[in-house]
Amino acid sequence: MESSVPRVVVLAGGVGGSKFTLGVRAALRRLGAPEATVVVNTGDDLWLSGVRLQPDVDSITYALAGVNDTERGWGRAGDTERVNEELQAWGAGWPWFTLGDLDLGTHLARTGWLREGLTPTQVLARMAERWPLGIRLLPMTDSEVDTHVLLEDGRRLHFQEWWTRHRAQLPPRAFENPGIRDATPAPGVAEAIAQADAVLLAPSNPVVSIGPILAVPGIRDALRATSARVVGVSPIIGGRVVRGMADVCLAAIGIETSAAAVARHYGARSEDGVLDAWLLAEEDTAAAPDVEAAGIRAVVAPLWMRDEETSAAIAEAALRA
């Protein structure tokens, strides 16, 4: 690998993924390196009020375009909700799931293109033409593999209902992506991984953001076969999740909320996992020996993503790893 001009692939989803992607873009621009390819989780996707929503795709796209609402962490900055209010008056949609007017414009455009026969990959490429993103975005798959949550009481909810309406308070038994076993990586995903010098796993939710990407048949194989180094960034700092309810998701699959446990969950490439190295926060330095014992190189670095500068420093640390 030529350290000055690495070809980079990132697996990402959610707010953590969007912040990290901004850092990767800034870091690569400093190096004069090619644009990174970001493979985005589409397990959060859903149909609502007749339109197709892709929350992680939109969060990362809006962040790269500089039009995201940084205070809420989702949606467009300065958005209004007149159409959403009208939908609620008709009893349509979900009263606890807000669709902003600008955001609805995105969903309507996407849905129209899908109805015309474009694939999600082609739709995302068309979306990226609007703004100079400085990143190549690819969905993990062109198949619909929405995430469902199987609750302890036997009910099954769409992930967005469990996450947004119930704030992950209903005890989950398992997370499923119906149809994912028949899915294939979106065009360009496997090729990008094969040609990369470094593949970075963003500090996104390991279960419902990175998990669905790795569950697409062929993506794990591509990670194991690539000559690139695969480096993950811990979403756990000081034994706590940075944002959201990832600890609830981890507990549901029997993983403790610790940096070392998540590293072991991904596993070492030398032992049929996907990682070569793992970035731990300074607060978790004591866990480094446990990570090393799992066959994964442990690298300690500051991991708080306070702004683009600190996110870029984390991306640079991952590339050095």
C-alpha cells in the first residue's frame, strides 16, 4: 500500500457513519488520494405513505452535501413539516415518524425513479449528481432487505417502529433481514473491496448498521479475500455507546457493551472474521490486550467525533493502522 495515495472503502450507516465519512473525505483530500467508496447500510429502509425511505443513505448523502440537520442528527437543515401535518390529518403514515417537506422531495424522486425501473444503485448515483459529494456512494445491495425486530413477547416490528416509536425499550429477541440470503452485493461493491488498499468499518451500530452489510452474501467473502487491510473503529467509548441504543442491540445477540467484545464479534481475519486491526478509544486502553489475544491488532487513539477535524484525525489513525 502506498501510504500517500490509498484506495479506501468504508462500510457505514447511521449518524456515526455519516460523521466518520466526513472525516474520511477530509483525510483523503489532505493526502491527495482518490475518493473513497462508501458502502451504505440499506437495512433501515422502508416503504411509508407510498414512498421509499432510505434513512442511512440520506443521512450520509445530506452530511456530505452539507445540508443535514446537525442538531437532530437526521433530515434536512431548515426543513418544514406542512405535508407531514396534512398526512397526519388524513390518518396516513406514522404519527411518530416525521417526514420533512424537503426530505419528502428526496423520497418522491427516489420512488419515481424506482417505479421507472432504476435500481437503488442507479438511483443513488443520480442523487449524487446534485451535489459535489467527494465520495462514491453505493448501497450494500439492490435487494429490499428491511430490518425486522422479533420481540421477546413474540411480536415482530419493523426496525424503524421499534427504534423511533418505542426508543428500543421493547426487549428484542433477534434482528432479521427477510430475503437477505438471496441478496447479492450491489454492483461495484465487491470490486471496490477487492481493489482497495484499506477497508474501514465505521463506528456505526455493529448489529443493525454494519451487521446487515456483512450479512449480504458475498461481502464477508470479499473482505476475507481482499489484499487490503481491514480496520474497524470502535463505536464503544469507555464501556458505553456513543449514540443511540446500540447497547440494547448488542445485548439481544449476547454481546456485552465493550470495545473488546465488539472486536471479537467482528472477529479476526486470521480466524474467519473480518478484522486485521481495531481502533480503541483512549478510555479503553486496558482492553487492548484482550483485542490482541483475539488475533486483532489493537490501536489506541482519541475516538470522539466532535467535528470534521476530529473525525478526520480518527480516519487518519485508521489508515495508519
